[in-house]
Amino acid sequence: MTTDLPGSKPAAWPESYGAEAKPRVGFFTDTTLCIGCKACEVACKEWNLVPEDGFVWTGHSYDNTGALSANSWRHVAFIEQQKPLRVDRDTLGVGGEDPAGLRWLMSSDVCKHCTHAACLDVCPTGALFRTEFGTVVVQQDVCNGCGYCVPACPFGVIDRRMIEDAPGDGAAQKCTLCYDRTKGGLEPACAKACPTNSIQFGELGDLRAHARQRLATVQASGFADAQLYGADPTDGVGGFGAFFLLLDDPEVYGLPPDPVVTTRDLPAIWGSALAAAGALAITIGLAFAKQRR
Amino acid sequence: MGSNMAENHPVGYQWVMEARERGAQVIHVDPRFTRTSATATKWVQVRAGADIAFLGGIINYILEHGREFRDYVVNYTNAPVIINEEFQDTEELAGFFSGWDAAEGRYDNGSWQYEGMDVLGSAGKRSRGANVGHAASQGGHGNELELSEPPAQDPTLEHPRCVFQILKRHFQRYTPELVAELCGCTAADLIAVAEALCANSGRERTSAFVYSVGWTQHTVGVQNVRAAAIIQLLLGNVGRPGGGVMALRGHASIQGSTDIPTLYDILPGYIPMPDAYAHDNLKEYVERNSSPSGWWGNMNTYVVSLLKAYWGSAANPANDFCFDYLPRITGDHSEYQAALSMLDGEMHGYFLLGENPGVGSANARLHRLALANLQWLVVRDLVEIESASFWYDAPEFETGELIADQIRTEVFLLPAASIVEKEGSFTNTQRLLQWHHKAVEPQGDCRSDLWFIYHLGRIIRQKLAGSQDPKDRPLLDLQWDYPTEGALDEPSAEAVLREINGWDAEGKALTAYTQLKADGSTTCGCWIYCGSFADEENQTARRKPGSEQSWVAPEWGWAWPANRRIIYNRASADPSGVPWSERKRYVWWDEASGRWTGYDNPDFEADKRPDYVPPEGARAQAAIAGNHPFILQADGRGWLFAPSGLVDGPLPAHYEPHESPFRNPLYAPRANPARQQFPRPANPYHPSNGDVGADAYPYVMTTYRLTEHHTAGGMSRTAPLLAELQPEMFCEVSPELAAERNLEHGGWATIITARTAIEARVLVTDRIKPLAVQGRTLHQVGLPYHWGSKGLVTGDSANDIFPIALDPNVHIQEVKAATCDIRPGRRPRGKALRELVDRYPRSQEADGT
Amino acid sequence: MSREPSPAFQPQSQSARRTAQTAPASGESAPGFRSYYGQPIIKEPIWKPEVPVYFFCGGLAGASASLALAARLAGNARLARHATFAGMAGIGVSPILLILDLGKPARFYHMLRVVKLTSPMSVGTWILSGTGAALTLAAGCEALGILPSVKLAAQAVAGLLGLPLSTYTAALLADTAVPIWHDARRELPFVFAGSAAASAGAVAMLTTSPEEAGPARRMAVAGAVLELAAVRAMERRLGELVGEPYRQGVAGRFSRVARACTAAGATVVAVAGRKRAGAIVGGVLLLGGSFLERWAVFKAGQQSARDPKYTVIPQRARAQRDGTSVTTLPAIT
Ligand SMILES: Nc1nc2c(c(=O)[nH]1)N[C@H]1C(S)=C(S)[C@@H](COP(=O)(O)OP(=O)(O)OC[C@H]3O[C@@H](n4cnc5c(=O)[nH]c(N)nc54)[C@H](O)[C@@H]3O)O[C@H]1N2
Ligand SMILES: Nc1nc2c(c(=O)[nH]1)N[C@H]1C(S)=C(S)[C@@H](COP(=O)(O)OP(=O)(O)OC[C@H]3O[C@@H](n4cnc5c(=O)[nH]c(N)nc54)[C@H](O)[C@@H]3O)O[C@H]1N2
Ligand code: SF4
Ligand code: SF4
Ligand code: SF4
Ligand code: SF4
Ligand code: SF4
Ligand SMILES: [Mo]
């Protein structure tokens, strides 16, 4: 029996692994380096045998993947904006003399491998578990497809695969942070394929330290809206295992501005459920009160 | 410029990103705001087809402000050389250079020569096309060049007829204002770019140009590149680290297929193909095509060694080393000419090995009709491509232009082994050969192309065995004895590489092309590849990590020539052999050891002193002075002005694309007068600007690639994980054009030309803004060209609406700029499609202007 | 740092929106917030209709079991008997509904391998199983009229577990990222408790003669009142924006009808519940109200997840208010 209540670090990790525990790994996705080549999306599918996700032209710039889903564990967002790339137009006159200027934000999204993972907390079968690397993975053979993790994830990452007799049909699917590769000491397929090192894989501590320096550099070169997303261990999910350097607000990329792991409010939730049960008891009690007299 | 590196060379682009992070300025000049523009430090939007104006503007800026790298220009380029009196520039002849033959529609370059002598280009085109008459008129070889030193020069660069002054005059009208008017950018943009280049060039710094087919696929394609070369020579950015003009090539090893050509007009190593009208014997051929000075002075050794590689023992001095076995060319036999010959019923059979013209070639509709007119067609491909399936599912059935049971073409579709199923070498953009190994055995009937060609030849030779017919000798005498391996009898690719490398009389692998002999004692399949198998070792398979060797990494793969990573690198040192600067030191003269030395293999005879002066009667490289780095040129200099080698002028000049909605404010000829046109019912052109009906096609369309697909799509539309990323053919238009034509984002548009009309989903985007050109608003329509009728995702092919109009030098199609009309909604089906197109004006004649 | 107000979604060309419809309809979206082409941020719950039906049946079963216990203690044997059977019926279909949603029966047992307090579904599965077992036993004895002491014990267990059984489903919904569910975590269990009481009372009322159904009637009315009061409190808590789905679209329609039925049902029962006809009309209205309320809640969750504004605007406001944003902003220079 596992009880997984929110704490300051991924509950049950690393203790539950004792000596087998490994340093926590994750991603720092630096979107200022992304060239939108989608190699990460393809490499992920190739390595993890993720099926094609439908031939749908969205008209959303060059993004025809749309969103993270059971069949897309990486998703590169494309955002066209009428804005100069940087504030300081002397260091950079994007769009020439055009006062508006243009910028095209590209960012490769992925499961955040939350410190406090709602998907994992609510999973009634224990299919979702915390690996020795502190990452969050679905055990395909345990998952019963109850779908509870799906609305629980504050990022809309995890989803159920619904492809008749395809491998993993009916089970929840998401990025495994290439558990098989990390176990084998290899970097994840997406990071490996990324030509510009926009996806940086490593020990979370190092990544966070590096990211702070990077933010300073980027900020110094004039990106007014540059911000780290998910690098702060005190945030609503206790910090992301996969965090980002964004050039605009998270919601512009389809990310929640202030996600909170739903189980943080679990005491309140259980509390009112019990209170309501009590209220029910009272209601019934009163209903009989008259008779007793 | 003319390259979308981030999208089409993403892996190579990582180094550009790294440079950017280290403070390099990355400037992208493109009609569209692409993934490259998005990651560059500056984007300049230009109109498709006006690059020479932009580059000319930079040249003018450099010359007007005296920003050229004087010492470099005076010593290493032909700037001081004085040109023939007869030469007249476009400025004097209203847009033509002297030597224009209006009747023949081509140039005679006789008047473009250096005063007092006759210099030849480094390779190719010297004995054909425009130059034939000229070359012939010189009787044998014209005035021999005693020294590599052109007789008439003015080191002060003041002489009115010196190249430098000619250049100045030629480009003086290319002011920032004119550039802005022609390109649709602003004068400030041009100045900013020019200034950035100048500021980042000279002794201490270098700048590089990167181009690709955004420059080449024009009727002035070659001159676009020439213009960049002129800028780099003026700024001293050639032969030095961080400099150069980088052509980002296309298909894997397309560079290799130029070096060991799949082209009709050159033999391996850029040796010109013999000409039916000019070359009766080896001696004459070599004389016409070699130059007495410079490395081409050794051409006889290259050719003889090549003939020995072909015909081995059968090739001997007595029979001219089988020179007569070589085919002769009679003119343009390029892909487009071939397609037209099929259409005209002059060509009956065709091999299509890894090409999909039914989608990938300009006027793809014409190509499908042409293929349908063949008697037989052999297609070797990974998948059944449109060029193989046309006989039962060409779009022309729907329109009634083709009728299935009337097509007599017999199509043989043979499955090809893919890259992972075979081994061999790749030659990349940087002339770097890298060996790749086989990962898995070919599946089913799939076989490598090497297997196919070798066994095809073997079987034909078997069938011909014993034949007395002289026309069979070339085949029967071929040295065709490659060892085969494995269950599939796969010929050894290494054996082929070794043959290309060549061997000496003892059969030992050669180490350098300097060892080649003209007496038949050496064989070599391609002189520039000589050394790739030095010491009996496959040098291209070397994989020493960069961290374990110098930053030049000479032990990773092998680069031609002689494993040189930068050619003409002697130019990285000043005339006296001292590096121009410490920062940029690369190759230099070491007085102590009396040799050239440096990080790279010096592209110069190791012991030739910087102050070397060729003695009387010196030949070949010995005739090149110690301070002339461009050792493949007869005069050892970089050519700002090209006396020969080009059929459309010694200098670039701005001409409009073959189809353009604009007049040419600079010259009388609107478009390149020497361009190739093929007017005919299946290849109609648009009335050109001014003529009636020209305004029916008010917009400029341009085509390009997407990261998510590959060229004609055979390899990507069939791959689910790629197909899903760009599942539909679309066109990119500006909000303004969308408003003007009621195009709805996400809806459909029909793009119409005189060829036909295609449909595409509408992507409204600010990334392709309208431009102000010649005082009016120009809208451009962007079209990816990856779609066709087969595969997991299908769509109309952009190439169906492009005309065949070619660059005269290399016969490349102009698919980067043409005119069109665009309307909302899907295109008509069936006969109605032709009816719509027929309502639009067309011209059946070649366009004089 | 500056946050200029910008369009509801990022069309792939802002100026293009003037000319062509550039991005997908943003109908539901509000101005002054930004999103990625109006795409949802969180995933919609993917449960089948069986689930809200189960919520109803489970609630009915739970409340009935408790009613049965109370009736037994109060010595109202017939009421206890009917409530037990009603509970039995409700608890009987529940696993079937859940298995239908899951697909394979085996998948249900997967949940019996762990107990997770953080997973209301896990806890609920045990409550459901426990109540189910006890109620089956009780109902069995009742039907066969054997083992009175065993029956009483089972009745007691079922009656006690029945209480959380009818409210844990609200916790299950509240423990998700769906704004309209999560933000209603305090009130939603009371809505479900009231609705369960109303439905259980109604069924007992319908199956039992008016003379003996007095407590059932009072329970039904009280449940309805509790339900309506909780719903009002919930909507007040959710506020204008987050609560919007209860007033819009399918969810809006369901909840309006549900509340009308419940109110009407309660009134009828209160006024004419002693007459058979009144009991029938009122009971049916209450059952309908209770059933539709669960549907309203279910549908509202889907609508709430579908439109990014329900996620973005409150989070953005919270981030601004108490600086809890997950983003680290550069110092303004
Ligand atoms: N992913 C991917 N990579 C590829 C290929 C592929 O199909 N897919 N193809 C390979 C091949 S075969 C080749 S040849 C290379 C080609 O590589 P590129 O030359 O980069 O390919 P294109 O996209 O055709 O054209 C490049 C750019 O030229 C711009 N352009 C068009 N007209 C003009 C003009 O007149 N002036 C200027 N300055 N720019 C212009 C277009 O907007 C486009 O952005 O890519 C190779 N790499
Ligand atoms: N409008 C427009 N047209 C263009 C261009 C443009 O920019 N715009 N670009 C032009 C350029 S640069 C190019 S390179 C052409 C490309 O045009 P094509 O070369 O006609 O198109 P590809 O799809 O590259 O065709 C290559 C075929 O080779 C097959 N293939 C792959 N590997 C092998 C192999 O090992 N053996 C064999 N036998 N087959 C193999 C692939 O399946 C594919 O079908 O398109 C040209 N056409
Ligand atoms: S992002 Fe969602 S799916 Fe990923 S770990 Fe966090 S809660 Fe789970
Ligand atoms: S769907 Fe699978 S992973 Fe998700 S909560 Fe249910 S059992 Fe766990
Ligand atoms: S880490 Fe592995 S599973 Fe996760 S996105 Fe990258 S490639 Fe896919
Ligand atoms: S691979 Fe790297 S550069 Fe390419 S899209 Fe993914 S993150 Fe961006
Ligand atoms: S496909 Fe090959 S050549 Fe093209 S970018 Fe990728 S690695 Fe380079
Ligand atoms: Mo190409």
C-alpha cells in the first residue's frame, strides 16, 4: 500500500529506492535555441514506437501536432507575433525598418515530470510510479485505463491511447523520459536528436543552476519577457523535472501560468467529503427524530 | 541569402546557432520570414529574383567607400588586369555585353579577354556553347600564354580599362535607392548589411556567404553566385578561415555526384566532356581544354589516367588511350532537354534512378506527358513514385489529357536498397568524403544502385561477348571486374573507391594527384579524389573525434583535393607568406624550413617561395608565381571579371526573372538575354510585362522546402511520422493579399498560370509581407513543392504551374520566381480545369526582352 | 514587466485576423487573456456517461444503506427492508457501470491491489466494495429472512460506509485540475450528499406506503434543501467566470432543469407527500433532479476543461495577486 501525500520533494523518492536511488534527472528546454525542426517529436516516436497522430492540417502556423497527447509525447509550438525579437533594436533589427517587427516563437513541450505529480497521486492502480531517477512513468501492464490521471494533470499532458488493438491501446500514455535509455546511461532520444541543444538533459540541480545563468544572459541581450518556467522548487507542483526558458508568458505557449498539483488541497477535499457525509447522517437522523418522540 | 538553412540543413545549422551565441551576426535575406529568419540576428525581406541588384548594391557600396581589402585585391585578384579594348560593358551597350549575337541568341566572349593574351577558365564550357566559334577561330590554341602574368596590368587600379575600374563603372548605378526600388527592402537595410560585411572583413576578421537554391534556381542562377564571389574577393574573404561562399548542397552526396558527375557535360573531376564538333583526337581535346599555366596545365595526366581507369589495358598510346570510346556531346543534353525530346518522340527509353520528375521538375505536368510518350522506362526507387505510377494514375486522366490504354510506356519499377542497406561514401557540401557502413541487408528484391549498374553492365557485356561490331568495343573493352561480396553478389564499394583513387604501374594505390602521369602508367577514376585511398587505407572512413585532434580535424573523413579543408588557403597569408593577422592565421611560409606550413594542408607547392617568379617557358603550376593563390586559374588570381567560363557575361547584371511583373529600369533586355527558353504548347509562357495580358498574372510566386518533407516527397509523404507534420499542400500569403483576393485562412486557394492551376490550403501569415517594388505593392505567394498524387498525404504539385526557363550555364530551372494569379476556393475538376486555364492569356513565343 | 492586453488567442498572424479568420473560433474565450490558438490547456475528462450514472446510483445506494440502518434502529422494518433493497439495486449496477467504463472486468480488480489516500478513486473503490459486500449480505439475509444478527451487523457496516459512498465521488471530481470541480471542493460533496439523500428518500418514499414513509419523505425534502443550498453556495464560491459553465451550454440546461425539478419535487412532497399521487409525482421529480444534477456537474467539468480561459485567467490573477507564479522573471532593467 502506497500513501503518496504531497511533501517537499517527490514523495517516496528517493527513500523508497534506498541505495538504488539515482540523482534526479530532467530537461531544461531553452526555447531561445529552438529552430522548430521537430526532430525531437520524430525521434521520440521512433524510439518509443509512438504511432502517428492523424494527418490533420491545423493552420496554426507550422504546428500540425496541436498538443501533447497519448500519441505525441513531444509537441513543438509555433507562435507568430508582430513584435521585434528583442527590445533593443540596435543589437538586432529584425524586420529591418519595420517598426512592428516579427518574431516566431518555437518551443518543444513535454511532460513536466512534476515533483508533486497529480497524475501519479490520483492513479488508483499504482500504474504511474516514480522511477529511481525521480521521473514519472506509466507501467503499461498495470494501468487499467481508468482515465483519472487525464483531468488530474494540470498541464493536460497525459492521455489515453484509443487505437484499436494498437500496443498500449486503452492505457494512459506520456513521456517516460526515456526510462529505458536513462537506465542504460543514454540521454533521451529527443535530446539526442535536438541539433541546437535546445533540449538539455541532465541532473536537475545542474540544469537549474545553468538555467539561471542563461536567463541572465538572455535578459541582458534584450528579451524583455524572457522567463524561466518551472525552475522554482517552491511552485505549485514543487518544481518541474522538465522546465523551460520562455520568451513570453506560459499561456501563450498553451501552458498554465500557475499550475498547482490538485492533491495539495487533498486535506480540504477529504475534510469536506467527510463533513458532507456527516451532514447526510444528520439529515437522516433528523428525518427520524419526530418518530422517536 | 537564398538559403533556408535552419529548415533545410538543420543539423549543419547548429554551428550557425553556436556562432550566434558566441556573438556572430547572422543575417538572413529572404522573401519570407522563415525558421532561419526567426533565429537569425537580422532578417531582410527581398523580392524573389532580384538578388543581383542586392549584391550589386553591396559591391557598389564597397567600391564607392573604398572598403575593399586593397592588398588582397591588388595581389590576389585580377583587379589590376587591363581588358581588351573591344570589350564593352552593359552600360555602353544598353544592357548587353560586347559579343552578343542576336541571331544566335548567345555571346562570343572574344572581346572579354585580357589585353594582349587569352586566358581560359579553369574548367568546363571552354570548348562549347558560346566559345566554340571563338576557340576554333584561334586556330589550335590561340595566342599561347608565356607567363601566368597577364601582360597589361595597373597595380594602382587607376587605368580606365583595368578590371577594378570596369567593375566600378558597371555597378555604380546600383545605389541603395535603386536596390530598395528593385528588391523591395529599404535603402537602410542594404546599407546595414553592406556595412556589417565591410566591418567584419579585412585582416582581422572574415565573413562568409551561405547560399543554396534560393540563388541558383533562376535564369541568372550562376551570376547570383558570381556576384557573391566578387564581394568575397573584394573583401578578402576567400581562402581564409571563416570566409568563403558556402553552397549548401541538396541530396545526400549531390556534391559527390557533381565531382563524379551524373551530369552530361563533364567527366569526373570537372573535365569537360568531349565535343562532337571540336575534338577529333586526345591531343587536340587536351590542348583546347587545358591551360598552359595553373593546375589545369596537367589535364593530360588527369584525362589519360581516367581513360586507363575506364579501359585499363585496352587503353594505350597507340589508340589514344581509347579517347574515341568517349561519347561526344552535341549541345544541351540536360534533364529538361531530355524531357522535351521524349515529348517530341525523339527519345524512346529512359532510366530514372532516384529522381521523381513527375513532381520534382519544373512543369511537372509536361514531364508526366513526356514519360507517357516513352516506349520503356526503368525506375529504381524506394517507393512507387508518381514518375512510376503516371501510366495509371496521372492527374491528366481526370482532365482527359491522357488516356490510360493509349499510353504505350512499359514501366519497369525496381526496388532500390536504401542508404542503411548499403555502404559507400558521401561527399558533403564541404567536399568532405565520409564513409557510411551497411546497417542491415537489403530487404526482399531491393538492391543497391551499385549492384544494379554493375550487374547490368556485366550482363550486357555477356550478351555482346564475341561481337565484332566496333560500336560494341567501348563496352567490351571496359575494365569491369569489381569483386563482389555476400549472398547478393554486392560489388565492393571500397574497390570502386580504390579505382577512383587510382594506382601506379605496380598497382599500388596513389597518394596524390601530383603523381598522375600522361604516359598511361597511372590510373585514376577522378583526379581530385586521388588520395582518398592513400596507403591502401580507406581515408574516408576515418572517425577521429574532434576533441582528439586539431580544430581543423584533418583526420575526420577525407576532403578533396588532397584532404584540404580550405582550398586556395595560401590566400590566408599575405603576398610575403606572413598570416594577414594572428587571429586569422591558417597557412603560412616558414622561412626556416623553406616550406609552407600551417593548420591545414597548404594549397600550394610546399616549397614554392612566396617570391617565386616563374622562369621562361614554365608550364602548369610552375608557371604560377609565389604570390598567386588561385592555382587552378591560368593566372593564379581570383576572377572579379570572368573573361571566360560563363556564357551570359563576364560580370553579373540585374535581369528580371523570365516571368516578372516588372520592367527592368537598368537595361534594355528585361531578362537575361542568354537564358534558355522552350516555348511550345505544353510549356507556354506568360505575356511579359508591357504586353497585353501580362497583368493577368499580377503576383510573384516562389517555391521552397519545409523541414518536414523531402523534395518531391517520395521519402517523406510515405513516412507517417513525417507526413503527419505537414499533411497538406498549402500556400503562404500575406493578410493584405488575403484581403485583396478574399482568401480565407484555413480555406482553399487556386493558383493559376498558363501551364495549369493547382489548389492549396491558405496559410495567412505576416511572414510574407507585401513589398513596395518600383512604386507599387507586390504580393508574393509562397509554395512548398513537396506534394504529389501518391503517398499517405497527397496534394497538387507546385511544379505543375512552373514553366521551363533555364539558366544558360547550368540549365537549372527558374522555380524561385515566376508570375501567377490566385483565387479563393478549390480548383475546378476534370475538363473544367483546362477551361479555366485556357481563359488566361499565354504566349507561345520565346520572349525577346 | 509589461503585459499588453492582446487577443483572446494567438492567431498565427495578429493582423491577419482583421482580414481572414486566422485561427479557430474563440467563441468561448474572453478578451484580455492570451492562449495558444484557443486550445485547451488541460485535458477534458474522458469518462463515458456510465460515470455520472454511477455517481447517481452510488449516491442512491449509499444514502439508502444509511437510511436502512436508521430505519432498522428506529424499528421501521418495512422502510428498512425497502431501503436495503433500493441500496442493493444501486450498489448492484455500480460495478457494472464502472467496468463498462473501463472496458474489461480485470481492469476493475487492478484497483484492488493498492490503497492510496491521495486517490479518491482508490479509496472509493474500497468503500464501494465494502458497502457492496455488506449490503449484499444484509439484503440476502433480509430476503431469505435468516441470520438476524449477521444482518444487523452487515446493515450497520453498510449504513456507515454508505455515508462516504455518497460523497467520495465529489472528492473524486474535486481532486482534478478541472477548475469548476477543483474550486468547488468545499461545496461539491454537500451537493452530492443532498442529492443522494433526496434520491434515496424519494425511492424509499415510492416503494413504501405513505404511513411508514414519513422519515423517507422528510429525508427527501431535507436532502433537496441541502442540495439546493449547497449548489447556491458552490456557485457563489466559483464566481462569475469559473462558474460560467453552470449557466452555459449543455451543463447550463441540465442544471437549470435539475434545480427546478428538485425544488418542485421537494415542494410537492412537503405539501402532498402523504398522498400516494403526491408521493409519486414528488418522488419522480426529486429522482430526476438528483440525476440531472450529477449530469450538470459532469458536463460542466468538460466545458470548464475545454476553454483555456477558465484555467488561465484565475491562475494569472492568482500569480499576480500573491506572486505564486511558477515563472522566474528577470529583474526589470
Ligand atoms: N528538410 C529538407 N531539407 C532539405 C531538402 C528537403 O526537401 N527537405 N532538400 C535538400 C535539397 S535537394 C536542397 S537543393 C537544399 C535546398 O536548400 P534551400 O535552398 O535552403 O531550399 P529552398 O527552401 O528551396 O530555398 C531556400 C530559400 O530561398 C528563398 N528564396 C526563394 N527565392 C529567392 C530569391 O530570389 N532570393 C533569395 N535570397 N531567396 C529566395 C525561399 O524563400 C527559401 O526560404 O535543401 C536540402 N535539404
Ligand atoms: N519548384 C521547385 N522545384 C524543384 C526545387 C525547388 O526548390 N522548387 N528543387 C529542385 C532540387 S534542388 C532538387 S535536388 C530536385 C529534387 O527532385 P527529385 O530528385 O526528382 O525528387 P526526390 O524526391 O529527391 O527524388 C529522389 C528519389 O530517390 C529515391 N531514393 C532515395 N534513396 C535512393 C537510393 O539509394 N537509390 C535509388 N535508386 N533511389 C533512391 C527517393 O525515394 C526519391 O523518390 O527538385 C528540384 N525541383
Ligand atoms: S506534467 Fe502531468 S503527466 Fe507529467 S508528471 Fe506532471 S502531472 Fe504527471
Ligand atoms: S489511467 Fe492508468 S495511469 Fe491513469 S490513473 Fe488510471 S490507472 Fe493510473
Ligand atoms: S524523453 Fe523520451 S519519451 Fe520523453 S519526449 Fe523525449 S524522447 Fe519522448
Ligand atoms: S529538436 Fe530541438 S530545435 Fe528541433 S524542434 Fe525540437 S527542440 Fe526545437
Ligand atoms: S538530413 Fe542529413 S543532411 Fe540533412 S540536415 Fe539532417 S543530417 Fe544533415
Ligand atoms: Mo537539390
